[in-house]
Amino acid sequence: MEIDLRWGEVGLQDNRPMRLTGARGVGVTCTAGTVWITQSGVAEDIFLNPGQSFRIGNDALALIESIGGGKVRFEQADTFVLPGVVRDAIRNLRRPRASRRFVRI
């Protein structure tokens, strides 16, 4: 299922988890009920009540489920793309000094 992060809320049903992958940085806000979030590779589970939010921390599998019935709203991950010149300068800084490659800024 694809979720359009620009529109409204998603209703969740008890014992019917929603699977998210590749969702690093996506915000989840509980708008009704109690929501349970568990992420692969993270020991702590998150429980949200109405008005509380959480941002997914990795791209691994995350399961979102309501306890009883609940609703969530998703927010897009913050994305920032470095301009090419800055990106290239950072890449060159990571190379060994022997390469003698520099970027003019």
C-alpha cells in the first residue's frame, strides 16, 4: 500500500499492523486512540496518545498498530539536497590527501 503523505489521516485497526520500510525521517502523529510503533533493530517500542508525535529513525521495517482503534497522520521526511559544489567539496575532503583533488568554491 502506498500512503500519500499530503492527505489526511489513516485509520488503524486493532491487530492489523501497518508495515513501513524505507521510512527514515517520516513523522507519525497520533490523532485518535493509542498507537504502538516498533522498529527493527531498536529495542524500545513507542506508544503515542492523541497529539503525540514520533519520527521514524531508520529505513528498516517499522510496524505501526493501534490498541483498539486509532488514527495517525504522516509527515514527509525532511529532505535536504546539498548543491553540487558543496557535495563535491565534502566528497573530496573524505578522500586521502594523496589524491590532491580539490574543488574551487
